[in-house]
Amino acid sequence: GIRILGPQLEELEKIGLQIESLLQPLKGTRSAYAERVTGGYYLDIDVDRVAASRYGLTVGDVQDVIESAIGGKNIDWTVEGRERYPINVRYPRDLRQDVEALKRVLVTTPRGEHIPLAQLSTISTSMGPPSVRDENGSLASIVFVDIAGQDLGTYVQKAKALVQQQVKLPPGYSLQWAGQYTYMERAQKRLLIVVPLTLFLIFLLLYLNFYSIPRCLLVLLTIPFSVVGAIGYLYFLNYNLSIAVWIGMIALAGVAAETGVIMIIFLDEACARRQRENRLQSMNDLREAVLEGAVLRVRPKIMTASAIMLGLLPIMWSTGTGADVMKRIAAPMIGGMVTATVLTLLVIPSLYFIWRRRQLNLKG
């Protein structure tokens, strides 16, 4: 929603209605509704001090009668075991809702006389706001917005630009974008730290395992390739980017890097074995070594990817509580494992061959 802050309720309603009319035709808006400052009925009781003093009453005496008649007054407590409940006395609902009946409420004077409330006060009804919001010392009004068919971030960017262009705020008034958007902004700020930190930790662990920057970079190539498949599958499912999707992306990065590590290990072992046997003297020897190491990883890699995707497919079919969130976590992993598998089996061996050929300075 959009929170409007300012000193006057009427101006807040005017600004809210203007924003409501702007957002209703905006693409992605399911509904937009601005709070109204009218619609609440109020019963005003203005005590006549002169009339009350004529009968020896004070304003407080009259207000006590009004309180006990309309709002209710606690006269005692009842004890039910270990629990205590107040005993509240007030008029029945039918009498409390009847203005004429309230005018006939009797107020007892110090001399024992009973005076109708209508002779001691002026009773009238008026229209006003159903509720009065207060935010940081200012009056507030909210425009409630429900969106559909578009991600929250893109919608808010378009809505912000439209409101800034069309709505001129008087001095002393301000707008605040609230609701799910504030939580999304907070999560995005955290992701700006978490995602780079995750990539750095993956690179650090890879380096501690290989002690080779080229090998680390080859493994890290699996991450952008897996993201391509994840984005494609999200587009196919018509899912927008969200916090749940980013969580799935982070999990996908770890799984993709893990499969890349195993491929590099198998390729290194195949090349090292041929080197010990003195059978790594030409590009053909290197090509055979790379093919040998890559072929050994075909079945395990396909089994790993299949196990992950088949294990996550039931989540995509679920319809229970929390299914929408879990689907958006699982979808990037399912789509990403497809392209990560292709990369691990085809692209990484090819790039490994090019790198080792230059490293060993081999010729055909």
C-alpha cells in the first residue's frame, strides 16, 4: 500500500482518491482503494455547564452517567478459579443505538431528583472518519493496492514514476510505500550481501581444493550456465523474481559447482594417469584423456541431475499451504540442472582441453 502523511484528513482523502484513480488502470493492478475520511457515524454529547450547575451537577457527574449508559462501567470483579473478570454494566444494545432513548436517560441530582439527559446536554449525530490513523506524529491515510500478473518490484517502479509525475503534494504532506514492498527492499539489501558472499565462499573453497585459479574459474562457469536454465524455466512457468526464487538460485549455485568439481577431478585423474604412463605427448593424447575422464562422468552426472529434478518435481505438483513459496524455490533448481548438466558434460571438457593444451604446450 501507499501511506500518505499530513496534517488534514480532508486533504489526505483528496490525495488518496487521486492516487487511486491513477493506479486503477495501471497494468498489474487488481484493485486499488483509498481510505475515506467519511463513513463513520458519531454521537456528540455536549454538556451544558449552566444547566448542570442549576441542578447542582458537574460535568463529571453527567459524564459518569453517559459512560455507564453507553460505554459501560466496571462495578466489580468476579473470580473464576485463578482467573478474574470485570463486571461491566451498561444499557442494552437497543437503547444504546436509539438517540431518543438516550435523551431520556435520567441523571440523579444531589437532592435525589431525576433529570433527563436532554435537559443537561445537546445530543446530535455527525459524520466523520471511521478511524483516524497516526504515524510518527502525523495523520495518515492508506491507499490499499493489490497486484496480479506482475512482480512487485517492477510494478512499484512504474507506480512510483506515475505518482511522482501526476500527483503534486502540498507542503507538509509526504508519501511512503509500505506493505510487502518494504519487506522486499529489506530482503534485497540482504541479498546484495549474501549473493556476493556466497560466490566468494564457493571460490575460496574451490581454491582450497584445487590451488589453481583456472580450475576454479572452470567450475564457476557452471553457475551462469545453470542460471540460464533457471531463468528459462521461470519464464516458462510465468514466475516473477522473488525472494524464494533467489533462495533457489543460491541453492542451485552450490549444486552446480559441486558437479563441476567432480568433472574437473575426473579430468585431472585421467590426464595424470596418462602422464605417469608417458602417454600425454600430443593433442590427440590429451583429447583421448579428456574424453576418457568426461565419459566416466556421463552416468553419474545424469543420475545426479535426474535425482535432483525427480526429487523436486513433487513440490511442483503440490497444492497445500506454502506450496507457492516452495514451487519458486524448486523451479530454479529444476531448470538450472538441465543446462548445468549440458555444460558439465560438453563445455567444461572442451574448455579444459584448450587450457591444458596451452599449459602443456602440446602440438598436434
